[in-house]
Amino acid sequence: MTPELAAAIVFGVSAAGAGWFVLQGTMARTSGAALLLGGIATLAGSAAIELELDNTGATLLRSAGCLLIPAALVLFPRRRWNEPVGFVLTIVVLASGGIGVVWPGAIYPLGFVIVTTLLFAVWWGLERGDEHERRALTWSSLVWIVGGLLALLVGFVRESAGAGDAFNIAALVVSLAALGPPAMVVGVLRPELVDVRGLVTRAIVAATVLFTFLAVAVGAISVVEDLCGRPLEAPPVVVLCALLAFGVRPLEVLLRGVVDQLLFGDRPDALTAATSLADRIGDDPVLALDAIREALVLPYASLRVAGKSLATSGSEVTHTRVLPLRLGNDLWGEVVVGLRPGDLGLSPADEDVLRIVAPLLAQTLRARALASDLKESRGAAITAIEDERRRLRRDIHDGLGPTLSGVAFSADAARNQVRSAPERAEELLLDLRADTAGAILEIRRLVEGLRPPALDELGLVGAVRQHAAALHTDGGALVQVEVTTPDDLPEVSAAVEVAAYRIVVEALTNVARHAHATRAWVDITHRDEHLHVEVRDDGHSTGSWTSGVGVKSMRERAEQVGGTLSAGPAGDGGLVEATIPL
């Protein structure tokens, strides 16, 4: 099998397979059909030549297949053959190819006509097509043109080196052309795989640098050889190429900036962008995102917290990058930025700018979270205060009020009968005293509900010890409670003192009622500006605890003063832990 035949088979397989995949979509069916038929015809003609069948028919069949490929390119992606432009371009390509088959001597000028027609078709499609069509055309034309340039480069090197027939340029051209059909598939089915505009920029820069230095090197060598009157030896050529190599990177950077500006507009300076952002990012996340987009010229930016979008700026794009927002070891969210047109990723300068502003954005998210927590805490505190007022009103109205009203009525009745019926008046006075004693007990209960008197008389630790000394189960058995606390326990505010006391009392009550315990331990300590309260027992706690009224009450009391509480089984008993900021 000759190299040309092997290359033709590879090209036929590539075209037929790509045509079949393109037909699976909805955008380029006409082009996909031409591509599939061209690939099949190329394979059939190549097989006939290999099997030494009718050589003329096989050659014509393979030539027809090769002609259908340019027709597929003309019709790609949505152009129809019966439209005016599509019809004219298709006829030009098929006629030029047909004449080239019949008249091989005119193959080069006719090939130029075909290439020019294809370039015009691409230009026309880019000018008149929508976004999807332009992206598909960009994918296809990029790979076809790069393949053609590589073939030209290899041909130039072959001619310069005098390779002769040892290197088959026709086979190489056909093999490189086999990369074109898969690019058409990507353009139709997966154009968002990467931003093809970024590939275009890199291809333009690389091709310009390569051919510029080739031209400079060839020109310099030719001039020196003319001046010397003889061909240069290898060492001078190597030195010249080494000197030219120093200019590759500067020219690449310069061309990248020029191409970026021509195709996509100006790009920001990283230091200027970081300086401007540091002064403009405040508490409003939307304004912060607007500042980032404006400074870095980004099409889209978004802040996400726990997978949910908190704020967005700009229009969503296909290709994005995500940067986590951390303060220390805490993750507060992430910023999502859309890539600029032509970028395959964020440049190192852009990433440095985002790393500089990331702590500022994290502070913004942290401030919003703290503000939200403060708002919820304030709402909970107001709710608790109003609930307490409602309870006091109910207790006074339903309990103490009727009792005092009865005292007043009994006093009036006793005064009316003190002369006429002394015995009855004495009975009324006895009832009056009993009602007064009941009212005093009710007042004491209300006062204790507001703040236990034991806290004022004995302090937090003393009040806890007093309550623990009289703890009994429902069956009357005494529960031994051990209370431990350091000697240097600091004085705490009234709110913290009441919350800690109520939590301990409620926890011990649950131990007595539900834990079936004989011993309990209460540990009150302070660490890191927090009061830590721990109540353990030796009961039989299995499985997770159901959050009843008692556990809910303890947790609410801890949260009202900015603390946290956990309650549940601890292997050998129950455990309640509360942490309250001092």
C-alpha cells in the first residue's frame, strides 16, 4: 500500500465518521450528508485501487469523494445548496474540482480557486451567521487552516533539505486534512468544549512568530551567502538561529497583546486593577462584583454561599473559573468569574488580583453572615422578652389578680360584719389571711421566674449546689450530684448567670426524670472568654435524643446570650454541653 493510498483511507474514515456524527445534530445536516458521502466514496475508491479493480473507475470514485468534502465545507454549518450563495459556491467548487480531475495540468490554479472559494464561504458565514454558526465555523476553519499551514511548512522544509521522493508531501497533506472533519463535529455538537477564540489567538500568534522568524532566518542566510559568494557552513547558521531565538518570546508577548486588542479589546493592568478594587469593595456584594468586572474587564461574576447564588453581575457565560473565599481555615463562599472572550483560562496576573481581593470579599460575606446572625439573635431576644411579658401578664391576670380581688372582697365583708356578727367576721379574717399568704407565694413564684433569689444570695455555683443537694427521682431516690468549678471562676453578667443556672437546673431535672441515673456531675469552667457548662450522668441513654421541651428550652437559653448547646448520649450516660460567651 502506497503512502498516498494509506492517507486517503485515513481521510475517508475520518470524513465518513465525522459526517455520521454531524448528522446526529440538527444544525449541519446538509453538510454532514456531503461529508458522509464523500468519506464513503473516498474509502470505496481507495479499496478498489488496492484490490486492483477498474483503475479508472476507482480513481474517479475517489476523486468524486474528495470533491464532496469541499462541498461539505462550503455548506457548513447551515448553508443550503439551493440558496443563491450556497449554490454559486458549491458549483464553483465542484466545477473546479471536476476540471482538475479531467485536466491534471491545471490542478494548481484550480486548487487556488477552491481554497479562495472556501475562504470566502467562511468569511460570509462569519459575517451573516448567528453565534452558534460562527463558533462552529471557527472550530472548522481553525483546524483546516492550521493543517494547511503545517503542510506548507513541511513542504518548505522538504524542498530546502532536498528530501526528494523520500518524503511524500501529498500523503502528509491528506493525513493532516483528516483532522478537519473531527473539528467540524466538535463545532456542531460540542462548541463550548473550550473557548475556541482562545485557540484562534494562540494559533495566530504561533503562526505569525514561526513564519516571521523563518522569513528573517532565510532572508538573513540568503543575504550572507550572496555577500560571501558561497553557502554558509552549519556553525554560522546555528549561531544565527540561536540569536533569533532570543526574540521569540518578546515577539510572542507583543503579538498576543496586539491580537487581543484587535479581536477582543483592551485588557487591564493587574496592579492598577488590584489598587482600584481594594478601595471599592465594601459591604454590598453586588457593588463589589461590579467593581471586579469593571477592573478586570470580565463578562460575568457571581458570589455563591453554600452552593446558592448570593449576588451576580453581568451575563452568564459558558466558561467560568471558581475561587474559594477563605479567612483562616473558614470557608465563607466562593467567587465565580466568567472568562473573557478568547481566554482559555485566567492569566496569572488576573489570578493574583483575585487572590488580593478574595479576603475582602470573604470579609464582606462574613459581615453579612454576622449581621444576619445578629438580626436573628435580636429577633429571638425580642420574641423571648415578649413571651416572658405575656407569661407574666397571664400569671398576674389569671393567678394573682383574682386572689387580690378576693382579699379585697373578704376585707369588705369582714368590716361589714365586725359588729353584727363577730364570729363570722373572724372566719372571714382567717380566710383573708390564707388568701394573702397564697398571694405572697404567688408573688414569690413570679419573682423566682424572673430571677432565682438563690443567685443573688449564693451566686451561680452556690445556687447550683443548693439545687443539686435536693435532687430526687420520681420514685424518691436521691441522685448524688458532684459540682466542680475552678477557684478563679470570674464574675459573669446577670444574663449569663441566669442562662447557665437554668441550663444546669433543666439538665439535672431531665437526669432525675428520664435518665434512670444514680450519679451526676456538673462541671463549670471558663476558657477563651467563654463559660463552659457540662452536665453528665451515669444513666442508660441509647440512640439519639428527641428534642423535647426541655432540650429546646436549654438550647434557646444558650442562644439568647450568643452561646451554643449540644445534648445527647455519651456512651456511658447522657451529656449536656453549653458554651456561653462571657
